Amino acid sequence: MTIYNRADSPDLSVHIGALRLANPVMTASGTFGYGAEFAGLLDLSSLGAIIVKGISLAPRAGNPPPRIVETACGMLNAIGLENVGLERFLKEKMPYLRQCGTPVVVNILGDSVDEYALLATRLAGVEGVAALEVNISCPNVRMGGVAFGAEPQMAAAVVRAVKEQAGQPVIVKLSPNVTDIALMARAVEDAGADALSLINTLIGMAIDIHTRRPKLANRTGGLSGPAIKPIALRMVWQVAQAVSIPVIGIGGIATAEDALEFILAGASAVQVGTANFYNPRATQEVLDGISAYLRQHHEPSLQAIIGGLHG
């Protein structure tokens, strides 16, 4: 094993708006619980940031089972945004997260613009909350269930409402289930987003041919994992060229090579998601591999290769 001196270590730090991360590796919301679930499996302080399971104002029970199905090179989930709700999150989960030594990003979700704004208000002064990630893939109950992230004006309205109340940088998580991802990205940038994360899951379905019924009780679910990586990579590349704010890549990242593809395409940071389910140390392995790549290629910093795609 090659031993490297600290002086040889490349600078892995990145800035996501006003938020400085020691390294670019984050956890994807919904795949890492509330952080404590992975405490015995890896050093949480080594992560760039922990993004917790999506939080709503009131607790949500989620969808009935079955709600996870393995697919070729991926997974379908229809968890239904199950979470403990804001009050229990602040009382039961944040005390532990504060002492992890890692920036905590709270993913927020709501059924109306007012709910998003209230969540931002309640989280604005909370110690240890470094940033908010806004999930705009949720349905707007006042608009017939159309997802906020499917329409530029609705997405922008959510972002403006959150920005008016938030005391932290605001990251907007974009849905891939749109016609023009760059148009959505520009709309939320114009509304005040500090950074973008993409992509959320793609809508998919699986059928049991023996029962002739959907494998998910919800019928459809979100497709994630290696199967969506080429789509996610293309969208990150498109968005990175369309906006001036930082982009965080998500979608099928399981190895350092995967992460480096997103970084070369223009991502300032990455989120590891589905890989956490079958390899709890995936984030650490991705981080170690990025550092090794930079040393191998004599790059002094991660910043030097962001958007470094040729041709």
C-alpha cells in the first residue's frame, strides 16, 4: 500500500453557495436515514455533508407495502416520503447530527408553497442545519396534484418562498421527469436558488407476470441506481452549462469513477444514494477514489477538474 504524506493530499474542498464542504461527497436524501443508522459502519465526520431523509411539517406514514422492488441495474421505490415530521426531527434527530462533525443538509417537502415556506421559517435558526435541499418533485395539492418540479413557474414560486424565510443556503433538487431540464434549472436559479442537485428518480413500473399485478402497491415508483446514470450524467452536463450556480450530481453513483464523470461534466459535488443500501461504505470508497485519482493525475485540487470535460 502506498503511503502519502499529508502535504501530498489534494485539496478536496468545494463551495456550495456560502456553504464550504471539506470534500464533495454527500449522501442522497432517503438513502441514509437520519445519519445515525450508518454510524457504526463508517466515520460520518469524513463525509462532505449528510443529507437527511425528507422532512415534512407533519409526520407521514408513507405508502403501503410492497414499496421497494429490485430491477435490472437499479431499484424502484414508492416509500411515499415517510418521515417523523419536523417536530420529532428537531427533538430526536438533530441532537445526534450536531455532534457528528459534518454539515447537515435538511431535505424539505410540502404539498403547498405555504408548507415549504413554513418549513424554511422553522429551520432558519436551527443550530447545525447548514443548508436546505428543496424537494420539488412533490405534488401541489392545490393544483390537482401536478408536481412542483414539472412546471417552471410553480418551481420558482416554491424557491422564492423558501429563500424569503431560509437562514441557510438553498439547494433545489430537480426532477428529471420534465421536457427541458435546463429550462427548469434556469427558472429556479432566477428565483434565488444557491445551488441545484439532480437528478431525482425517474418514474417507472414493474409487473408480476404471475399475479398480473404491479409489484409496487402504489403501481409506479421512482427508479434509481446504475440504470439511470447515463440520463443523470447528461442532465447534469446540460444544466452545468445553463446556469452559473453550483450543481450537485446524483444518479447511479456507486464508485469514484462514477463520481468523477459527474465532476468532469460540471458537478461541484456528488450525492451517493442507492449504493448505500448494498454497500454502506460506498461514500467512503468514492471519496478515497477521488483523492487517489487527483494524486495520480497530479491535480492540486478538485476545483481544477470540475467541468473539465474535453470535446
